[in-house]
Amino acid sequence: MTQAQKKKSKAIVHKLHAKFYGKKPKAQEPKTPDAKPAKSKAGEPSRNELMLKAKERGIKNFRVINKEELVEILKDGTTKERIDEIVAGAVARWKAGWGKGKKKQ
């Protein structure tokens, strides 16, 4: 191997090393319990914020409820029966994805 080839090989190795091992990500600051989640672009609350509000209100299975259902549940005029109906539908939808080798009909 000639000097020119060695130099070229070294340059390639350095380039690859910099690509994969070059800059290390900065250490993230530890999360504080007072930190609030960021709002979405349109100004509406994120799903995470809605789940936190549902948790505060004592709604069970809030993790399997989608964003639209969370918005409906957290409206002021929503009755307890309607909330239970939405939660039951979400739980049934979630459980439908679970099973052991059974074909869905």
C-alpha cells in the first residue's frame, strides 16, 4: 500500500468514525415534577395533557382512550353514564387486539 492509499484509507476511516461516533448528544436535564408538557401547534392540549386531566378526575383506563374521546370525556356537560360508555368502548377496542391465535371475525 502506498502512502497516498494509506492517507485516503485513513481519511475514510476518520469520516466514518466522525459520522457514527463524532458528536455525542448532550445530557438531558432531569425532569422535574413541575414541568408541564408542551402544547400542540394549533393551541389545543396534547393527548398527554388530556390523560393527566383524566387521571386527576379519577377516570379509569384513560391510557387506552384516544384523543377525541378524551376531549369529549373532559367536557363540562358530559354525564357519568356517557363517560362509562366511552371508556367501555375504548377498553373493548383495546382488548380486541389481544388474543392467542384466534382469528378476528
